[in-house]
Amino acid sequence: MAEERELGRVRDAYEATHDRLWRAVLAFTGSRDVTDDAVAEAFAQVLRRGAEVRDVEAWVWRAAFVIARGELARRGPVGEVIDRSESMPEPAVDLIRALAALPAADRELLVLVHVGGWTPTELAAITGSPASTIRVRLHRANRRARPLLEEDRP
């Protein structure tokens, strides 16, 4: 009975967040392989942990980014960010390339907020950092990203 309840919680979180999480991790890593592995492993870990995880959605997001960061560190920089043969719109490829030029901490925060849809207050609750710190970091990351994003504009 308890196992079914836990499976239901994970299924609900999967249905609610998988696509958005996958897009966010892809924007962070620039690699479909790393993204697929990180998201799948995050959901597998939450299934193994069961009832000890209070907020499944928040936990999966944090775990997927931790796993992706570790994989990027292990592999080194991702070469060609996105293979053109993969059907991805040109603006998305340009955005991923621009984000790849940023430090990982900036890229992660920008993706969590702008792609993932998390607010600084929500991120503070997940990470344990004060919301004011998250807002300052976000402001600085936006400022550093702006010139990179404007380079591609006509």
C-alpha cells in the first residue's frame, strides 16, 4: 500500500514536470545524452528513496541538475552543443550556445528561472539559500548573459 502511494507520488511528479525538467537540463548541458541520463537517474533515485523524499518535484529538479553537473565535470566541456540533424529550432540552438559561454552557476540559475519557471523564493526553499541571495545572483547572471544573447540579434 505504501509502495503504491510512493509510486503514485513519483508518477504525478513525472507527469507534471518531466518535459519542463528535460528542456531545462538540455538548456543547461547542451547535450541530449547528458540530459536523458540525468533526468532518468533523478527519477530512478527518487523511486529508490521513497517516503524519505517530501517534495518529489523539487527533489527531482535538484537531483537532475546535480547529476548533470557531475557528468559535465566528468566529460569536460560539451563539444558541438547540438547536432543540427536533431530537429531543434535555430533560436533554441543559439540560446543553448550562448548559455554555454556562461559560468555553470550562472547558466544553471538562468535555466532554472527562465526555462524551468522557478521563482527565486521557490529556489531558496529548495536550496536553503536566502531568496535575496538568489535574486542578487540572478540579477548578476542576467547582466552577464545579456551581451551574449544580443550578439546574435540582427
